[in-house]
Amino acid sequence: MPRMVPSNKLLVLAGSTRAGSWNRKLARVVADLARAAGAEVAHIELADFELPIYNADLEARGTPEAAIRLKALFHAHPAWILCSPEYNGSYTALLKNTIDWVSSPVKGHPQWSNGTLPFEGKVVGLLSASPGALGGLRSLSHLAPLLSMLQCWVAPNQFALSRAAEAFDAEGQLLSDASRGRVRAVVEQVLWASRRLQGA
């Protein structure tokens, strides 16, 4: 039997759809650095996946097509990096709603009847950006246990970008080499761990 070549696929997304979102800018930086490191990057915008607020009665009438597309994307990528804004000391309703839909089983579906399938064994890197001094760190402290419960492997190296309003140039690049280095370190750890878990 030929040896399977581990995938170098990385999914990148931000938990915000705001036009001027610092976390969307951070996600673009992540995608650029990951491509430079040799990853095959799918950088998605959650605005392209319109989902209602999750509730079981709505789901009983049929899982939205956008949720099925997201399930397939999450499942197809062994490594993810999420850039999470901090709202009231936690992650956004948008990100939670996305996770709720992606993790919800589709009754009778040949693939998605197992709700945790898109999450199991995925290596996830966490970043945040905030205008505050903590950089959105509290959102990551809430997000990590949620992902662990869904059977993801959360990379221990995380980065919270503080004073994000002053951190980017006009082209959306990070002004600080130190901050760029911290982001690169998360990217590299996620890709490294993903390859190891896939048996590389």
C-alpha cells in the first residue's frame, strides 16, 4: 500500500463580519504567513455563509445549505486558525452560532449524522485582536474549552494582539515585527502539530 501523504491544508477565519474588523485583518495576515510557510490555505469570510440563529425547531425543518457547506470545509481541513474578537469578555455570537450549526447532527444524513465529525482531531490555533490592553485574551480563554469539548486539539501557543487600532498599516499589514513573529509562531505550531497528528 502506498504511504498517504499528510495534508497541509489550513482553514482560516475570523469571528466577525464587521467591515473594519481587526480580526479580519489579522486573519488576512495569518493566511499570507501560512501560504509563505507552504500551506494550502482556505481563507473564508463568515459573511459568505448566511445562517439564522440556531434553534432545534428551525433545524427540524432542514439544516441550512450554508451549514452543510461549512461542515464540509471544516471537515476537509486538518488544521484551522480562528481569529476571535472579544465581546463582553467572550467570543462573538457569530462564532458561537457558526460552531452550533457546524456541530449539529443532520438526522439521516450519510455523512453529517455525527455532529462532531467536522471537529474531531483538528488542530486549532487561536488568535485575537482588540483595542484593549489584553488584546481579546479573555475570548480565547472561553473558546479553547469549547473546541476541546468538540474533540479539537487546541495549540498551546496563542496570541492576543493588543491596541489593534494602532497595529496595522494602511494595507492591513502588522506594523510590529514582534507581533508578526508571534502570529508566525502560532501558524508554524499549528502546521507542525497537524503534520504530526496525521503521521508525517
